[in-house]
Amino acid sequence: MPDEPEAAAPAGEAGLSKNEQKRRAKQEAQAKAKAEKAAAKAAADAAKPKPAAAAQEEEEEEQDPTKYFENRLTFVNGVKEKGANPYPHKFQTSMQLPDYVAKYESIGSGEMSADGGVGLAGRIATKRAGGKGLVFFDVVGDGAKVQVFASADKFSDYAGLEKDEKAARFSALMSTLKRGDIVGVRGTPGKTKRGELSLFPTDMLLLTPCLHMLPKVPPGSSGLADKETRYRQRYLDLIMNPTTRSTFITRTRAINFLRRFLDMHGFLEVETPMMNAIPGGATARPFITKHNDLNLDMYMRIAPELYLKMLVVGGLDRVYEIGRLFRNEGMDLTHNPEFTTCEFYWAYADYEDLIKFTEELLSQMVLNICGGYKVKLHLEAKLGEPAKELEIDFTPPFRRIPMISGLEEKLGVKIPLPLESDETNAFLKGLCAEHGVECKPPLTTYRLLDKLVGEFLESQCLHPTFITDHPKIMSPLAKDHRSKPGLTERFELFANYHEMCNAYTELNDPVEQRARFAAQAKDKAAGDDEAMFVDDGFITALEYGLPPTAGGGMGIDRLCMLLTDNESIKEVLLFPAMRPVGMAADFNPDCQ
């Protein structure tokens, strides 16, 4: 009888031997059994009651923040009622967390240091139950993180206690320590078997309870993201976002570099008044305050320039001041009502010297802080536009654009002279209308030129660029250009399309200065509340003799925006000005 034909192989197994088919079927059966076993174990684990500490932590994390606050306040009051202090006066630390990491990072995995009684303090960032009698904390401070490996068996206060009592007291202590609390920890440095640098405590003490529940960080997020919360509660931003700390460390490094650079070049740091009887030194709208004893209106300073030049008259040939200015103007991504600048004045120099000096200062600062001359700026995605990356090159020398000739070249026109004439004013009004450039009244020649320059020249200044040789009508404190009538020896430095510096050869002719102030007074009478006042005291100082001098001012905040890769000035101010909560967004269209 002939053999019966073999059954056809399943699809995908045609051509396989019987043994190979059996081997594969066995593998599939084993994998299926393993998966079923794992699923059964997971279901059983989920059904098991969780340890009390872990269950309590999860329950509290799910609480309403108001309820959480009430519970924490009740706990603190309970500690006080027992005669204890929930806010101890002192905890003796052995070192800061970054020093601890540096000192003990070389310990091998699973090894312990011979050092004992090492004291650290910091804020609890995370808390994880590791089983009965074991809790893990991540404690942070000064930009560093150290794991605390808390085991009931290691606590010196529990030595000699019965196992159950030890576990109960340990659990009670652990239940009082929450995420956000500031704690003191004393113990032995070491590393876990997995290589995690840790402190194995013999004692833990609550130093300051955090009464509020810290925001939860969504999976995949690096920290607190809500900008309103971050700006209004900067302390919370610093707790939750390590990058915020880095931003303000970079800001401090930039200011320190600027100070060292000026000191090394023989400049003397000084301080001048913050309140003035006359708001001079810049064209800006001032804040007004009241001196009660003198019954006198005073102005918060808009610039320290006039005082600094008086010091040069007095023989302080190189002076500078780093400080706050106050301008009662709009708020947006690059403007805050109070901001930080550095102004410096240099006798026997001119604006050409300052151009070279500024190039060296900024290029060396960027090189020192960023490690190269190029800075990258990442712009957030906007409606209908993808995110962008810009590279800004601070390699010297920087580009130069003469203001009037640059504007004429860009627009293909010839601006009539003199610039002070009514004909020029009418011509500039026509240019603005033709190109859709909006200028709010009063339509002075100064304001019209400023708007046109912003639209057509500043828009070319991604990389550091000097716009030079401003008209006299725009520069009431700058010296006439030695070879270009009607212009001054002045420059503004722009980068990322925003003004970074403003400098010029200083006007030191008191007669000419009085005439310039008079022209500003005329603009103020026409409704320009940013025009300068006449400052007779400053003119008197000039009459004693200001040597040939160059001076300039640099905005610290915008510079720090570039160095820290930020689009908004609020990111580089610890406490930026904010609209009061509840004020309508359209209360003032200039207020963002």
C-alpha cells in the first residue's frame, strides 16, 4: 500500500522539516505560557495591599492642593502643640551638595566611604518607597542632586529597638517628610550596587516643611512649563526647573566679566542718584515719585549719563556704572519698565575708539561664556510657522551701516537737507505713508526717522551691526560729526534685530548743548513726552570744561537673552514686571 501524503505545511512554513516545525511550535507555546504567567503575577501584585507609607504618599499626591495645604498646616501646628519646633534654627552641614558630589563621586559601586557623620541639607525633589524599612529620596541644592538611601536599620536613634517598634518609628518619621520639604541628613557616603552616589543616613531632620504641593511634572516634560506661574512665582520656577538656575548664573557671569573687563582697562566703578529732579541723559518717558520732606516731585532715573560726565569734568577720566534704569513705557518681549545697563565714559577717546572697544568687549565675553564666537538662538514655533534656529556670529569686526546713506540706499531716495527743515519732515511723512510704516503723533522728524530706521535698517541686523552717524536732531548729547554736516559721531549696536549699545563722542560745548536742549524742549511742547528737559546744572558743569570724551551704554538684559538662548526679557529678569492678576489684557495695548 503506498504511503499516505503528508499534510501540507502551514502558510509561511513551506519547505521546513518536521523537526524545525516542532521546534518552532514548542517555542511559541513557551512564549505564550511565559506571557500568561507574567500577566497573572502583575494582576496578583496589583491586588496586594500596598505598604502603608507608599499608599499614603500616593493618596496625598492625588489630593486637592487646598486640602494638601490644610493637612500640612495641621501637621505643623501639631508639632508646635507638642512643644517641638518644626523650623529648627540650625543644622550643621559638612559641605554643600556640589562639593559632596565632587569629593565622593570616585567611590566604587557598592562601596562605602570611611567618612562618617557627613551632614548635608537640601530640598526633597522626589521620594520613593523601596519596601518595608527602606525609602529613597533625591535631595537637591546648589544645582546638584544626591540620593538619600534611608534604611530603618541604619538610624542610630533606633538601635536596640525591637524590629516592629523600629519599623513603626521609621515609618512615622518618613511620613512627615514630603516632596518639597527642606531636610538635614547625616550619615555615611557611598554608592549603591547600581553605582548611584548616595548618603546612607543615620539621622534625618525636617528643617523647613513645604506647605504647598509642588506641581507635578508631566511625563516627558523637563519641569514647570506654565509661564505665568514661572514669572509670578520665580522661587517655584527655580525649585522645579534647573535650566532657570543656569540662566541666572550665566547672567551673573556676564556682569562679572563686564566689570572685570572695565576694571582691567582702568575704569572706576561709581554710583549716581536713582531719583532726579530732572530726568536727563536719554529720550524716554520717566516715572514720577514724591519726596515728602521736600514736597517735591522727583523722577526715577532714565539714565546716569549726565552725572557720569560731571565726574569726568571733575577729573575721573574713566568711570562706569552698572545699575537699574526706569522708563515708563511699553512692556513686550524685549522691554521691561526697569532694566539693567552699564554706562561708561572715557576721556580723550572718540566713538571710533568705542567701536573697537565694544567689539573686543562683546566678542571676548561671548567667547568666554559660550566657548566660541557664535551663539545659537532657538525661536519657538508660532502660528503657521515652524520653530527656527538662528546663529549669531560675534566674530569681530562687526558690520557698519551709516544711518542716512543706508536708509537712502535701501529706499532708493535722497532725503532732503537740512534734516531740521519742514520740507524734510513732509518728505519723511510721505515715505512712511508710502511704505506702510506707522508712526504715532507727534510726527516729529526724529520720530519719523526712528520708525523708518527700525523698519528698514534694524531689520538687517541679525549679526552684530553698528548703525552709525545719527542726525543731530536724534542725538542731543552727541558731538557733531567732524566731516559730515548735520550728523553726529554716534553709533548704536544691534544684534538679533534689537538694540544692544548706544554710544557717541560726547558733546562738550556748553553753548551748543543749551541749543540742543532748547530744540528738545520745543519737541516736548509739541507733545513728545520722551523729549529731554533742559538741565541747567549739567550745562554749568560743561562750562567748567569736559575733556574730549566718548561714552556709551549697554543693555545687560538683552545681552543675557542672547547668551542664554531666550526670546523674552522676562526669562532673564528674576522678577519681571507683570500685569496685575485680573487686569484685562486690553487694558493697555502696549502692555503685553
